[in-house]
Amino acid sequence: MPEKLLTQLVDKLRKAYDDRLVSVVLYGSAAAGDHHPRFSDLNILCLLTRVTPAELAAAESLFLWWRETGSPAPLLLTPHELASSTDCFAIEFHDIRASHRILYGSDLVSTLAIDDSFHRAQVEHDLRAKLLRLRQKAGGLLSNPDLLRRLLLASLSTFCVLFRHALLLHGVAAPTRKREILALSRETFAIDPAPFELLLDVREGRRKPRDLNPGDLLAPYLAAITQVIDAVDILVK
């Protein structure tokens, strides 16, 4: 974990925002202990007393510096926005609440009440949208194993997150680590986790990318995603 980098970020945020800074929160794979430098970002939630163009201007150079480190710009919210937007971002806030680390200020995340009114619909929407996008991209890469392999590797984290939420919808206390999510998805949805596990082997350096033929993985990978979609869809029948 790049602790020095996180310390620099907090120092810069405190300098930019002073008493307007309520909290700085690390979330995502880095907070869950599942961070991989090549494939994972350092995701930051920054809570401010207000978010106006003045706050954006105050941190312009900071945001440019942080993006140059390879991570997305911090997510800026007010405490009111945090509390009032959980219904439309249930996936995101469930994950932030489940895996986060307070880098500075108040912890407004651990006790966050999440409105699950649209959670199932959001999970199904995101699964279907990501599947359609994956098909579109894969359709132009079938003759290029390197690019197809990269596409599958890039999509892996997103589908593991969405599988976790499909498990939550089925009443399964889902973990945040990818291999544990896949094991529970096999038990709950009867998917074949092999293509996902092989891709994880590549991410973790256990297998060389060239040893993995992405053309052989594509069909079972897509089939597993479709099975999870069907399991989420039947919850409204």
C-alpha cells in the first residue's frame, strides 16, 4: 500500500480546503486488502462542507497530480449528498461502507443508512449493460488474443463486484475478495468460476498471460455472467 502517497494526498487536501474538509476516505480494493498495483486504483471519497466551483478550483492542481499517479480524481460530496444519494448509488455505497479506511476526519460511512429501494434494479442494469458492452468490444477483438485477453482482464473486477451484489440480493453474506466471491457464486448460482479464476491467476502473477488463450475463456465467461443475470432477474418474478 503506497502509504506515503496517501499521506501526501491528505496533506494537499487539508491545505486546499482547510476547515471545509470533513473527511477523506479510502475505499475499494485498496481498503479491502485486495489491491493490485497493475489493475487497481486508489479510490478516494472526499467529504466537504460544500462543493462549488470554488472548491473545484482550489484543488485543480491537486486533482491533476493525483490523476498522474494513475488513480481517478477524488469523489467530492457533501455530507448531505452522501446521506441522500444512497438509493440511486446503492451498489457503490454498499461497497464503500463494507470496505473503507478513514484517512482524515470524521467517519460518516460506517453508520451510513443505505436505501435499497432500487438496489436489485441497479444490479441487473449494470450486469446487463456491462455484458452488452463486453460483447460489443469482444466482437472486434476475436482475432487478436492479446487485446481480447486485456479486455477480459479489465472487466474482471467489475463483474466480481456485481456478482457480490447479486449474492447480497440472495441473502448471502458476501465477502469483498474476488476468489471468495467466485466460490460463493459457484455455490449460489451454479456458475463455472474457472475462467474468472484463470484471469485472476494472470493478475496475481501465478500464470503468464501468453499461457492463457482468451478465445477459450470467452464462451464460459459470458455464460457465467448470463447465469447471474438470470438469478437477479427472477427476484422480481
